[in-house]
Amino acid sequence: TGASHELCHVQQTRLEHEARRHMLEASDKRLEVVELSAELAGMRREMFGGAEPWRRFTPSALNTQRCFARTWAGGLGGQCGKRRMVGSEFCDVHQDEASRMES
């Protein structure tokens, strides 16, 4: 009937408005997340001098003749000073550690 058709149209219109409102709210939330992410990235750059935090603890130059294992080096990040084993990226000590971790 005409009345039930009109009621369906009113309900459909209400649902469409509700859906649009939810889409706008979701869009606002996405924008907020993007803005917060950008703000956080800026704070990280400021805190770490523009470099990713892990780069602060990576040796500036690697000696390719030495073991590639990273060392504590007083909290600054360093490179193991031992010679690499033939056919390996690591010295005997760090190769043993790497093998145990793979097991």
C-alpha cells in the first residue's frame, strides 16, 4: 500500500543518513590517526636526530674482514673485533650462537 511504501522510503532515507554519518565519523577517525602518526614521526625525528632509533646503535662503518655480529660497545653499538670464519659472516663464537638460535 501507499502508506507502507512511504514508511519504507522514510526508513531507507533514515538508514542512508545514518550510514553517511558513520562514514563521516570513520573518515574523521582515519584523519585523526594519520595526524597522530605524522606527529609521532616528527617526535621520533626530533628525539633521534632524524635517524631511526636502531641506526643510533649501528657502527658507522663495517670492517668486512671482521665478524658481522653486533656488540654492546658500552651501549653505543659496535662490531665484533674477531676475524670472520672462512665462508661465514661470523667468527667462531658468533657462528656457534647463530647456529644454536637456528636449531
